[in-house]
Amino acid sequence: MISISEERYRQAEISEMHLKDNFWKKYEDLVRETVLPYQWRILNDQEPDAAPSHAVRNFRIAAGVEEGEFYGEVFQDSDLAKWIEAASYILADHEDAELGALIEKAVDIIEEAQQENGYLDTYFTSGRQDMEWTDLYECHEMYCMGHMMEAAAAYYEATGKRRFLDIMCRCADHIGECFGPEEGKRKGYPGHQEIELALVKLYKATGQEKYLELSRFFLKERGSEPNYFVNEWATSRNKREFKTGSLTGMPDLRYNQSHCTVAEQKMAVGHAVRAMYMYSAMADVARETGDTELLSACRTLWDDVTKRQMYITGAVGSTHQGEAFTFDYDLPNETAYAETCASVGLILFAARMQQMDMDSRYSDVIEKVLYNTILSSMSEDGKHYFYVNPQEMWPEASKNNPDRRHVITERRKWFGCACCPPNIARLLASLQKYICSTDGETLFIHLYISSEIHVKGTAGEYSADMSCFSPWSGKMEMQVENVPGNIGKIALRIPGWCDKWMVYVNDVKQEPEIKKGYLYLNAVRRGDRIRFETDVPVRLMQADPRVRADAGKTAVQMGPFVYCFEETDNGRNLSALRIDISSSLKKTAEYGLPGGIPAVVLRGWKTEEWQDSTELYRPYECREKEVSLTAVPYYIWGNRQPGEMLIWVRT
């Protein structure tokens, strides 16, 4: 296989990194000690007052060891798969016999539920075998199998145990027997993309190029003429005995990005999660095969998503209709969908783009999503979650306006459609993978998260102890313990939010080469002490004027953290607030926010409510009072008490 470029960048493996960060270690511990046990109980229907899952029971029914009917969404299998993947990432860095035993228990029932030919999907195995592969548009068979493949690869990499991997290789082989360019095989592809990136992981775990080729086939075939989904709809819509809500009319090809070939796509459209998973797979296949056409499409789509269709928090997906992108600069706050899974997918896409192009803009987005949307989507106790991540909250409207009922006011214990909670778990459990990478010679630091680093390159191992005081301190120190040979190279990312930086080696200020947002230290020796300092400004941000929802408004940001205004601190009717843009922005720790992060206090005005009139409208008269406004990090909103929330405030 030819690579896209001479340089091949590799993410650090979880086993090469050990977190010791005061801010992030608590989330790793939360996932290991609380989130995974809690979600396991949910998946086994053992948690009171939570929406039922039935995920494990569906496998037992499909295996014939328990009586009953399939329950839940057609993609219910994927919840268990993502849980196994998250648990496997924890095992890669922690010995945990009890967790390992739970995974083995899950693999037992998965193996029993697998059909003799390798097919694995409990929805169809439970009495619908004659319908297998008849509704690729909506029924998620390959989506579920793909998540299982990802889980199997993660478990194999963490433990070296092959049983689950072999189960999913049999499944992939069955898919390869049914689909492909060869005569007599279906020319179809999944309605919900996911298996494409999973097959690349299976290829990397096994070395079997047939899995990479199958992934490439699904991508290349997608959207080609004659369109598979149009033919599927035309030939089988009257034969359906189950209803998924997808085929009440002609299939919406933009919804699942099958309206044209993937190489022809220039703008992010349709279901945001499907798009992110597909773009991630396109980047994977481009990197592994040297496909420059796919790479070009990835770059175009990256720019469209991050420059024209991404919220300031890093969230994507503007509308609840189809959980989808709409069009450039359409970023409504009060009705935003911004699904958690889409944010996870954006991180996956960014990390893959970075493996082909060492540019700080990719880590800037990863950092933005991590510190805002990902952390906001789970409560501080690890047991409540957001599916939708609103950019503005008015509880009364969420309760009474049908167009805003998807915007829930409080995180929930679980969902009937529970794709997001285990996705958060697997992302947080694999955080180490995003901190640094190597091209074999240079160690690249992307995220400033305190870690013990032992990353292997072609020339040897980099070992270092990186200490970052807090995400809002702007200070990092690194003790270099080992470099390949006598002299090594370390590149430090310059965060996109900082204006000033300084870097020292053994207390001597450096003037390093800067390339695509990275500072290159090209003569690092064993025993060197590196110090990197940046400013962490508190700023008032504005949006491109084409973003109509934010026109005439400003948002507060400190370093990577976007801030918001809550009713708890600023009273009700937040839409009546106005910020004084000349006000000083004061950091303060007096609010005792989780993790010790400071609040930001600034001056503003609030329009007084009409106490002396029963009129709904009257001639304009400025009736404002000066107020002190308090902004808190977006990621903690709703953790203290429910109420209104606002990111963008009038100026």
C-alpha cells in the first residue's frame, strides 16, 4: 500500500500513556469506577427508574437461552458493543479482573447469538431471518456489526485475547461473501455508516487486506448510479412487515450522504453522526491506500464543517429534523440538536485527518469538543446524560413548544435510543490516544494533559513526564527521560486560542521553528527539562455576521472553555441581558465551581420587566438597570440546578 505522504503519523496507544492530570484523571476514574458499572447494570435492566435497555437480554433471546421478544431500537446491539469497547480501553491501562470477567461474559452470549454463517444481529435473528439485508437504508445491521468489530479490535489490543476478534472476523467474512464488486454479490452499502471505519480497525488488528478492501468498496459504491437505496425502495417497500419510519416516500438520499459519490461531496449534509463516521472512514481509507481523491474530499468537508457549520462549543448538527446539518451558517441556538455522538464523531474525524497532516487546527477542534460538548454531555456524577446539547435553554419552551421538546432541561439516567451514553464512555476511556503522536522520529504533543509518556518510534522510545497545572493555567513542564539515540525531536502545539507563548529548555528561552501551528524543538536530549507557557485570555467572541442567530451578540471564552450564563447566577429571563463590551473580564474562584475552574464576572445591563403595564407592546423606552453578570464554563451547566442558560448575549 502507498501512503498519502512520506510521513506517517501514529496516535499513541493507550498502553503507552498513563494519565496523572488533576482535571482529566477524575473523568478516567469516573468512567472506570462509576460509569461502566452503572451502564452495565442499565444494559442488564438492573437500574431502577431508568429507561429499559434489554440489550443483553436481546442477545440471550437470539442465542435461544431465554424466551421473549426483541425489545428496543433496531440498533440496540450497538449499546453493548460500545460498552465493551470502553471497558477494553480501561483494561489497556488498568488491571481489573472483575471488568475483564464482565467482558468475557458478554462475549460468551455474543458468540452464542452468532449464526453459523457469521451473521450477527439480534433484531433479525429473533424471528426475522428472512428479512436479513432487505432494509439497508434504515435497519442498521452493518452499523451494529461495525461497533462489535471496533469492540473486538479494542479488546484484542488490550488483552491479546483472540476469541472475540475471531467472532467478528467470521462476521466480516460473511459480509464480504454477500457484498462486493464481484459478480453475484450485492452492490449495497450501509444506511448508517460505521462499519467502514470498523473494517479498517479489523484490518489493522489482523493484517487481512480483504477487510480494508471491503471498507473501500462500501465507500466507493456509495451514491453511485443506479442508486442502491432507490432500487431497494422501489422493489421491496410493499413487502415490509416491520416499520422503521423510513420508507413512507422516496428515500432521502442526502439524509445518509448517498445523494452522490463520496468523492463528489463538497458540503456536509444529512444526519450528522452518519456524516462524521463516514468522513472518518474516508480519511482512514485515504491514509491506508493512498487515495488522493478521498483525501481531497475529506479536506473540503472538514473545512465546510469546521468553518461554516460548527457551533462555538464544537457541536455539530443544527436541526432535530433528521438530527442533521442544514446549510452553511445556519446555527440556531434555541433549537440546536448538536447530538453527543456527532461530537464524538468529529473528534474521530479530526484525529484521522491529523494522521495525514500535522496541523494544529485538528487538535484545536479536538480540544474544543472535549472541554465543552463532551464534558457537558455527562453529569458530574457519571449517571446522567444529554443526547442533545443545547446552546440555549428556556425550560418553559422545552416543555410547551413542540419544536423545542427535543431540548431537555436536565440530563437523564438513560434513553430508549441510548447511542450517546456508551459513546461518551468509550471516548473518555480512550482519551490518552489524543494527547500525542509520532512520525517515528518526532514526538508531537497535541493536548496539554498531564501524562507519563512512553511512545515507541522507528528509532526508539520517547519517555517523558508531562505536567500541566490546569487547563486554565497555560503552564506545562516536561521532564525528558529518554529520546531515540542521542538527540530527539519534540513538537509542541500552539493552541489556537493563545496570543503569546514562551518555550524554555533547561531554563534557556528557545526560538524554535514553527510549522502549521507546532513549535519544533529539534535538539532534545535525555534529561532535558522543557517548559512551555502561554497566556490564557478571557475574551468576548463574535460570530461571522452570516450566522444570523448570533448577530449583535457576544460569547465569553477562556482558553479552550466556552462560558455560558445560567439562571442560577443571573436570574430569570436571560434574553433581557446585555453585555458591556468595554467591561473588564474578571476571573474569580469564589463560586466554588467543580474542579476549581474560575467563573468570569463582567458588567452588563438587564431590561426591567414591565410592572406598571398590562400591554404586550408599547412605544420604545430604554428601561435598563446595570447588573453584574456571572459566566460559568458551559460544560458544568445544569449540574447545580435546572434553569435557563445562554451562551450568546446581546451587546
